[in-house]
Amino acid sequence: MNLLNETKKELEKNNKDWEDVKWVGCYDFQIPIKLFKELANNEYDNGFGGQEVATDLLVVGDDWWLERHEYDGSEWWEYKELPKEPITYRPNIKKIMGETWETLKEINNREEE
């Protein structure tokens, strides 16, 4: 897999292009986008095994970002956006922990029944 091509495809899949990218780097520092493109124009094995691309690599826009994810060494970009603020306000929920894989809404709707 070519990291530069993979990044470009992930941007396009989410209706973004390089003009939408504000910075590239990690939580500790950023690098020039031009340098990222040069370094990313490289092949790596994105299949199972060991993760090769830096685990904390980020490509960031105004209210979105790409972050690296992996499972058992298989790796990919995951697109994230800032969540929209809900208009519903629930000041009296009783729990934030419930059964396995339950959402906050599910836990508290069950509690109200």
C-alpha cells in the first residue's frame, strides 16, 4: 500500500482534498505538508502483522481529522469529525455505566422504564 495514495483516497472518500488539510503531524508536533507527502509516497504492508506507519500520525482540517487505526497489525486511516452539539439536555441521568456495549442513551432510557 502506498501511504500517500491511501491518504488521498481517504480524503476524497470524505469529500476533502489537500486544500482542506490545515496540518499534518502528531499530538506533540506538526510537520510541513510537503514533507509528509514526500515521506508518505512510500509502500508499506497494511496487512496483518506489525504496524509500520506511526501510530499517532494525524492529518487535520478545520473540524475533522484522519487518525491511524489498526487491528492485529492491519492498519488504515479513520476519518473523524467534531460531534455536533445535541439540542436535547438531560440534567438528571442516573448512570454512565451499564451492560456490555450499551450507549449512554440506552442505559438511561432503561433506567427510566
